[in-house]
Amino acid sequence: MPTYFLGILTFVVVIGAGLLLMQPVFTQYVDTYAVRVRPRKEKEDTAADQPKDSTLLSLLRTVGELVLSILPGLADKRTLQLLTQANYRTQSHLAIYMGIKSMVAGSAIIMGLLGSSNNPIMLLLTPFSAFLGWIMPNFFLGGRVKKRQNQILRELPTIIDLLIVCAQAGLGLLMAVDKVSREVIDTCPILCIEMQQLIQDVKIFAKSVPIAMREMGERCGVDELISMASALIAAEQKGADISYPLRQQAEALRERLKRKKEEEAAKVPVKMVPVIMLFVMPLILAPMLGPAIVTIVNALGPIMGSK
């Protein structure tokens, strides 16, 4: 290989590595001094994630809209609930999700029909594979819902503590929610965005804060938010201080999270049994039983050979 080619390659690698190492510095400079190559997009007025613009998603959206126009009953209540709890709350998300399910099931049917020309059994397995392809996206969607709910449960005690501080400082519930949602959006992003959606519901649709908070709990699928909203409704009707029910909810939530962690810790020894049997026990038994097996085989070899 020529020397100048190695020199150019080395120069490119060094420059690329330097740019990768200096990327955090450049990012901090851009965020600090507002120097940007392109203007920042305005945030949407909703807490839902917006679908990205890509050719694949456009194709899936088109297929999903076609399927929904033919069979609108496929968008059942359970599907809409899962999409809402996973923060996929627009009509485009529903169309993309239906497009994914339709494409996976259709691909399974096409592959089954193509493979049935040489193997008739594939034709019998085609409906089963299409059904699996149709329900498979539900498992991924359910996993995202569970992950998001767990993150909300981790953020909720901090939010409640800050609401208690704001309430004891003399702020009203709506002002406390607004203050907390703006101050801790970096550490508790999911709940802060949901609380900003709550504020919009109160200001635009003239809902009370506890009612909007209950709808937020139903929208997130978290029972703790719903119970906290019920406690706030009762406190508001009685004219009592909202810090007391919030403190009770925070203590109950921390106790529940503590018990959950203890249950997970208690399950660790049971989960370790297959790992020990597959990876640890062979390493222990091989040095112990290996020489004995070799001795037995050598002792029985002449006897078995003479027979």
C-alpha cells in the first residue's frame, strides 16, 4: 500500500476521532449561545410524540389508512387505549400502527402462499402465521406502555414532594402544577409534559385541576395518579389543605415502590438457578468428575474389549 495513502487515511481517522471527542463541547456551545445552523422547530401543543417524516412511515401510514377505511372496526377500544398509554395519541400513530400490523400479517400470508407450492403443509400454517404476525406488534406496544408507566412511577414521588413544597409556600394547585412542570422538566420529562397538557386542558377546556389530573392518570394508565386525583378532589370539596393528601400519597407510593423492589430482590435467587445450572455447575463438575470418569473408562476398557 502506498505511503501517501496511509498518511491520508491516518489523517482522516485522527480528524474524525477528534470531532467525535469534541462533539459534547460543540453541543454545549450551540445550546449556550444559541448558534444554530437551522432554526429550532416549535414544540407541539400536545404531550403526544409526533411521528417522524420518512418514506417507510409514509408507506405504513398509507397502508394503515387504507385498512382503516375498509375495516374501521379494527381500531378497537383496547388498541386505542394502548396507543394512548404509550404516548401515541394522534390519528397518524393509529394509521402507522395498523399499517405495521397489516404489513407483517400480509408478509406472512405471501410467504406462506409462496412456500405452499412445494410443501402443502405451509398452506395450513399460513393462517396461524398471519395471526401471529397480526398480534406480534401488540407485545412490543405493551412493553413500551409498561416501560413508560414504570418511569412515571419513578418520577411521581419527586413531583408530589415539589407540589407539597409549593402548596406549603401558598401557591394554588394550578400554579403549583405549572411551576413544577417548568422547573423539573429535565429530571422528570414524562410527567412534566403530561402536567403541561393538564394545564392546557384546564385553561382551554375549563376543566378543574383534579378532574384534569384524573384524566391524566387514565391517559397514562397509572392508578396512583388516579388515586391522587381522587384525594385532591375530596380535599378541594372540603376546603382542606392539599398538602396533607399529597403527603399521604407520597408515603404510600414510596412504600409500594419499596415493596416492589423487595419482591424483585427476592426473585433474584430463583432467576439465578438456571444460570448456575447451565454455566456454573459444569465448571465445578468437570474438574471433580472428569478424572474419575477417565479412570473408570481406562479400567473397563480392557474388560469390555476382551468380551
